Amino acid sequence: MSGAPAQEEYGLTIPLPEGSLEARVAVPGSAPGLVLLPELGLWRAPERLACLRTALLALPLGVVELPLLTASEETLDQISARFRFDVELLAQRLTEVVTVLRRIPRLARMPFGAVAQGTAAAAALLAAARAPDLFAALVSWAGRADLVRASLPEVKAPTLLLVDGEDEPVLELTLGVLGQLGAPAEMRVLPLAADPAADDGGLARIAGFAGDWLRLHLAAE
């Protein structure tokens, strides 16, 4: 009696004109979709994404963890913060990553989602606006959607905006753009620590909301 295909896990080098990105891919046998977890901002350290990764794999959804900057860019960014705020560059990177992933036979027909924070969330929204078939669902944590305000009406991927209730500036910015998205969108205000990536309870809450949203919309594709 044959069961579902086994979970696949492997490293993947994504070539770029500027260098390469080293991604980590995990796909449960029955996963209906794949979720990108960009490492940037509070989520720069891979171990901080462990809670999200575990929760998503259990649903089961496939997960791709990856940096959005090459090794040389990361070194410069730690000194100057030059690249982490370059939303155009980050959006292009996300598009390039999805293009490479869709060349893999197992992943080619899967719907893609993303969970991103800060400017990486803004980049995901911008990439989705420019290529409506890129993502089937998005989750933004403390995202800077205001940085891509003009592109929000073109976003067709259902979007969940998670905001820390204590972060008043980001809360106000998010409220200001919620109605501008061109797809179904919801906002959840969570009581989280200033650095949720260092707070297991905060990450568990993010993972719970993100997982429910992504499972609903990726499984529907």
C-alpha cells in the first residue's frame, strides 16, 4: 500500500547576475503549496524562523527559507543598511527566486505564498503587483506597505497584515493602506514584544495566523 510521497529537503543555489542566494527547501509529500520565508530585518537569522517553518510544514505546506541579499551585499548592508531598504531590488529578487523554483518539476504547478517582515513585505507586495500570478497569498508582519502605496491596487493576492498593537507608527501606516489593496485583505493586531523574533510566544501567534491564512488560500488554488 503506497502512501503520500516523502518530505523532500534540500539546499538550492539560486544564481543571480550579482552573485547567488543559498536557499533551503522543505516540501511535505502532500503539500498543496509553497511558502517563501525571506530572511531580512528581524528575521535575518535563520534560527529565528524555526517556529514559522515548523508550523507551516505541519499544515502541511512547503517552505523555502532564503536570504534576499548575496553574501557581499549582506556584508555591505551590515555596515551601511544600503540594501535592506532597496524595495525595488528586493522585489526583483523575489521574482527571480520564484522563477527558479518554478523550473523544478515538483514545484512547477504549486501555488506560492510568502510571509515577510518590514521592507521584505513591501517588496513582496510590489512583486505581486507587477506579476499577478507570482503569489497566491501573502502575509505581512510589521510590513511597510506604505512604501509601495501606488502599486497596492494592482496586488491580486489575498493579503493578511499582522501588526503589533504597541507599534503605533506601523499600525497607523497599515490602517492607511488596508483599503487600497486590490485583493481581499485583512488586518490582525497582535500584542507582541518589540522583537517578536526573540519571543517564542509572539512567533507562535504570527505562525498561527499566517498558517491559517496560507492554508486557506493556497489549498484553494
